[in-house]
Amino acid sequence: MKKLSCSFLIMLLPLMLLAQTQTIKGTVIDKDTRQPLVGATVVVEDTQPVMGGITDENGQFRLQGVPVGRHSIRCSYLGYEKFTTDNLIVNSVKEVVLHIELVEAIATTEEVVILAQETPNQAINRMSVVSTRSFSVEETERYAGSVNDPGRMAVGFAGVQSIKDNSSELIIRGNSAAGLLWRLEGIDIPNPNHFARAGSSGGGITVFSAQLLDNSDFSTGAFAAEYGNALSGVFDMHFRKGNREQREYRFKAGLLGLDFAAEGPFKKGRSSYLLNYRYSTLGILNDLGFRLVGERIDNNFQDLSFNLYFPSKDNNTVLTIFGIGGLSEELWEPVAEVSSWQIPSTDYETTEFISNMGATGLTLTHLLDEKSYLKAVVAATANFISIRDDTLNTRLEPALINEEAYKESRISGSFFYNRKFNSRFTLKTGFFASQLFFDFERQAYDFSEGVLNRLTDGSGNAFLLQPYLQGSIRPTEKLTLNLGLHSIWLGLNNRFSLEPRAALKLQLNEQQALSLAYGLHGQILPLGTYFTEVKAADGSSSMPNRDLKIMKSHHLVLGYNRLIGQGLRLNVEAYYQRLLHVPVSTRPGSTFWILNQRDGYATEALSSQGKGTNYGLDLTFERFFAKGLFFLLSASLYESTYELPDGRVFDTRYNGNYALNGMLGKEVSFKKGGTLQLGSRLIYGGGLRYTPGDPLLSRLEREHVPLEDLAYTGQVGDYFRIDLRLSYRKNLPGFAYILSLDVQNVTNRQNIRDEIYNPAIHGLEFRTQSGLIPVISFQLDF
């Protein structure tokens, strides 16, 4: 009897797998008013027979019995532009919840004209008409080597390059990585990366959890007026809402950490929660005596993210409470055997590096009437970075050689009012306000003088205000004109910046569009730079950088976009950027320009007289994911230079001149269930530039001392890297799993990073980047 039952179950299993279905549900609203759209049609495009439904009086829809696998969802509504999602993954456990926003089409006296064709990766913020694309959390997984990191994912886009293999810092159109803005749920946040350095915008591992991320925008130039305090790019990140009807869980284990995520209703059908906690796998292995990063290196990190959703009964008011936080620590220990120390070398040096960040806040969205709504956000953010470097004697007694402690916190608020007067004109106005609290200290040992010098010392508070106004005008069905104004006021030194923005889009036909955008963009300096302490010959000290101006950059972008056939897109953008008020050194003959500095704060007196120029051409050719295949090819040609007050012009550190990226992915589904995903990414570009070191002075100072007259005349070899991805996805009754392997730099090429001084050889040498890095993970949904 038992044998008969087992045989029956084995025969039934294929039918169970074939019958696996899931629910796709969500809400359809007007993008400009947030009002629900009643009677919108939602269709699963690739099912036979076609599956679909319409939205109810709350704009909600529910499609049941959708087969597991990949599906594209199309939404249409009379008088509105159509919307189509990228291919979504539907598994056997987690319901798919969509939030669809439709744009009203132009109404003429005779008819409603729908000319534009909505495509995947189109910007969520429709004020962003150039140099912006949206991305999904699935793309941060699908792109080889991205490992759920938005920063690493973006390396495949046109105009974007990576500074180094083990960091997510981005060079965007020849700009410093410090010019990147991170925004979450409508509020600016500190650098959301583990092992982040002071004054930087990237780090070793993202704090963001893939379990919480919703579709978000990434911009590389000429930003809309609501974005400020950024020169190079913007990540406008969003959290999704938890499932309001059923509880769902996810466990993930891999080289980067152990994750546990949970979501579900507080009150069924109304409010929900969504959270994820991760603890470093490396930390666990370190405790067990296994050190994968290096035999002298211990590192550990953990992070927590959450989003709580509370709508009112009439859905006219929505309250959310969100948060993100990460703790990371890295310790460099000395060589254990004192007798084996090489002198001089780093064998007897130790480092303690701590990098913590956090942001938590609440948002309130209220529909005022059928044409307008307002949104307010209040948040508290904090960032703490500490570095201590010691050298040991043979008795293991430490002597301080460098100590840095940077603490910054903010109480921030944002508010905006949005009104759609009609299908031709929408207005949005608001402000960002932050009270800044800070405490900066840095001291370093001067080997030539034999003394410990204080380089940075400052504490206090300051106010930062950023009001803005922007409007979208559509005089004809083919033409869109976005006009705006942004401003920045920093109370620390009473500096003010007024920044006009304008963008024009001409829709030639359903497949082609031209765009032109201009913007003046400002950014305050990393706060520690204002508190640089400089000593005079008489021993007195001063802070000469307190009155530095707000850096500015004029952005001009001309773009052409064309859809080719089914699912192909060609995009070409030419850009020009002129930077002003960039701090440079006041030392005679110096070539220091602050945007060449990768991280940290300035340690000398500066003046706001530096300039810079970036110009280039970006090209993207891509196939949206369909029939199990996608690819994205991008190429960039660019020039990036800076100018000193005396008229001398030099290449910037980031002037690689060219870049080529290619991504390819293929999925194969098996008849017995399961899907195999293969992916690859190629990154090729001109190497970073460096200033050759002075061999004699470098040996005397025991650090790299640059030859100022040869600023950034050196260039390391071309950067080349291939990443691979292999994953297997399986749906079973009651649970689903994904087993994946991402390999960064599969050829183990040792790309050169820069030139450094090595005390072990008493001279200069090139430092190489990371080699092959495999990241394996297992994900279970239940």
C-alpha cells in the first residue's frame, strides 16, 4: 500500500508543478494626482488564453491563477498613455504586488492623442526627460556581478565607470564620485554603504536590502529641479509596501551575509509591514578562524531595513514609517610573529576602521482634491566614520600615526505640493530643510618633523535649506516643456546658490524623440573641509576654509531616443558640463583640485577659484527582457579636465577618455520545472590617471609625495573585467528557491589602481585591484 501511495505521488508531482499559479494584484493611479483610476484594464500579455481584469472603485485589481514564470503586464485606460512592465518573475509563494502610475494623454477638441509609447526603464519621475532611467530590484540581481547592489548594477550604463573593484563608487561622465546624491522615500540620506569612507558616496557592500527595494530612478545629468546638492548623479530610491493580505518570508544565505525578511498585514487588507535583517557571513567565518578577505583582516557588518504602511479608511491619507541602518567594522592586525617583521614595512601596523550609518523617518501623503495632493517627510539621519592607524614596537605597544573621527547627524524635513491643472500643465513646489549637527577631528603624525599634527577640528550645527519650483507644460501632443528653479542656502557660512533648470522633449512619432535639457547644479562641500585647521609659522592656527563657496556645474544635454521594432532601444546623448567654484590649494605652484580627491576632507587652505570641463557622447543599445533574452551595450567617449586660477589646465583623475560596457543574459526554462539563468558583463575603459611620485621625497615622508608639475600626466593601463552569473530558479508547492553564483573578474585580471609608496621596498610601485571574487548565495521563499 505504501509503495502504491509513493508511486501515485510521484506520478502526481509533474501535474502539481504544471498547475502552479500565483496572484498578481495592485493599484492603478493617475501619476500627477495620485487619484485611483476606475475601470483601467490590466492584462498579462503572454498567457494563452489572455488573462486580464479591470480596476475597481479604489483603482485596485486582482488577477488570480497566473502561471508561475516570467510575465509582462500591460495597463491601459481611456485617455491615458499605455504602461507596460518589464518581464516580472512570478513564483509559487510570493504574490506580485504592482503600483502602476499612468500619465494622462493630451486632449484635443476632436480626440485624445496618445503619441508616446511607455517602455521599461522609462524614468519614474516624468520631470526627468534626459539622462535618467528607472531600474527594478530584479535588475540588480539579473546583471552579472551586481549582487543586489544598485551602485554595482549602474556600472553597465552609459557614462558610468567604477573607481575600483571592491567599491561601488561611481565615476559619472568624468565627475568625482563625491558628486552623487542618495535619496530615499523623498529625503536625502547619508552614503548607504558599508565600509564607506568620509566624503565618499560608495563603499564595499550596499546597506540596501533587495527585499525592500521598489522600482527607482538613476540620473546622470541635467536633473529635475527637485534634486539639489549634487553635481554628478542621483539615486532616487523607493521602498515597496509589504503584502497587506498574507504573510510571506524569505531566507537568504551567501558570502555577503545571512538575510531574513518578513512581510504581511498588521490588519488584513489595510496596513502592512516589511523588514529585512542581515548579518555578515564574513563575521561568522572570522569568529571561526576563517579569514577570506586577508590573513590579517577581520571584518564584520550588519544592517536592518523596514517599511511600515498605514493608509486611512478612505485611502486619501497614507502614513509610512521607514528606516535603514548599517554597522561595519574592519580590523587590520599585525603579523603575528614579531621575529618575522620586515623593517620598514606594514607588518607592524594596525588599523581599526568603523563606518556606521542610519536613517529613519515617516512620510505623510494626503489627497486634497481630485487635482492636487501634498506629501511631507520627516527623518533623522546619522553617519559615523572612525579610522585609527597605529605602529607597534616589538613589545606590541602602539604609537598613533593617524586618527580620524567624523560624526554627522541631521534632522531633515521635506514638503511638496503637486497640482495638475489639466492634461497640459502640472505644477510641483516644495522644499528640503535640514538641521546639521557635526563633530570632526583628525590628527596625523609628520615623520619629517617628528610631531603629531591636528589637521581637522570642528563641531557645531548649521542649517541647510533647499526650496524648489517646477512645472511641466505640454502645449501640443508632441511637445513637453519642463521648467524649474532650485536653490541652496547653507547657514554655516551664509552661502546661497540659485539654480535654473529647463528641459524640452519633442516626440517625433511613437518610436522617436528628441530632448534637450539645461541645468545649473550646486553642491556644498563635505562638511569636514570647512573645518580644516592650518598652522602658521608663529604656531597660531586658523580655519581658512569656512567661507568657501558652493560648487556649481552647468549641465547641457542633447538626446535622441528611438524604439526599433519589438523591444529594442537606441539612445544617444551628447553632454557638456562646466564646473565653477571648485576649491583649489592656495599654495604657490600647487595643482590640488578637491574633486580629484577620492575621499576624506581637505588638509590645507583652499580658495573657490578652480574650474572644470566635462564633455562627451554616450550611446546605449539595448533589448528589453523578452523571450528569455536581454542585452545592453553602452559606449562613451569623453574628456574631463580642470583649470587652476593661473590658467593651467590638467586632466582630472577620472579622464579615461573612453568606456565600453556590454551585458547579456539568457534564461532557459525546463519542461519539468526550473529555470536556468546565464549572464555576463564586460567592462572596458581607459585607466584612471595619477600624478607620478617623487622617489626621494616619498622615501623621506614614508608616503606617496606627488610631483606637482606633472599632475595627472600618468595613466594606468586600460581597465578590463568580465563578470559572470549563473543561477537556477525552482518553484515548488509551498516554497521557491534560487541558487546563484556571481563571479566578478572571472579572468582574475589584476587591473592597476594607482601608484603608491611601499616602505618594504623603500620606493614607489603600482597597486593592483581585486582579482577574482566569487559570490554564491541560496534564497528560499516560503
